[in-house]
Amino acid sequence: MLGACTTTKAVRDSVVQAPSKCVDQTVQIYFEPDSADVTAEGRAVINQAAAATRGCMVKRIDVLGLADAAGVPQANLELSQRRAQSVTAVLANAGLPDAEFHVAALGQVGSISPDGAARPLRRRADVVLRLEPRP
């Protein structure tokens, strides 16, 4: 009888596992109009995301700078590039383990829907932390 209980426990333990906290995380860092300066709130979001990666391996960090449709397209592209760069700098100083950064900017591309409506809240950088459990 005792052998059967041991076998059942071993099978259960192999199926029931705590979920891994090392799953990809996405955060959005918002900016003031016409600004590429990371706000105090943005720094807090980045620091919180960095703290959540402790114990994980950071494989890659994707940073995508965005802008809304107001203004000249070229200026918006440059603004979204500066936003991506400033978020990358704050991420690099946030205590994250060494990781490969992929940094891109779209400017206002995608800020107008197919029906011509402006998409709000495009003054941001999207950050994806690609995480894996440590071996």
C-alpha cells in the first residue's frame, strides 16, 4: 500500500508545478507631448519591471518608440527614435541582467486607423522583456 502512495505522489509532483514567473513581460512607457524624457512614472514602471525579472534570464529586450499623428511625419519618426533611446538608457541602468536590446521606432506609422480615426495614446514606447527561467 505504501508503495502505491509513493508512486501517486511522484506522479502528482511531476504534473503539479508552480507556474514559472519567468514569462515575457510587456510594459508601456508614456511621454508628455513632444517629449522624449522618461517621466518619474515611466521610471517607476521600468524599475518595477526590472524587479520582476529577478531570478530570470533576460534573453532580449525589445523597445519600440511610437508617436501620434500630430505634426510632421519625419519629426514624429525622430521623436519616436529619441523615445526608444531614452527608454533603452533607463532600462540599461535599472539593474536588469545583461541582455540584447532590439531598438526600433515607427514614428506615426499606425497612428491612423483604416477608417481615418486617430489612435490615441501613441506617445509611448512599448517594451517587451523576453524572459526565460535560469538553467
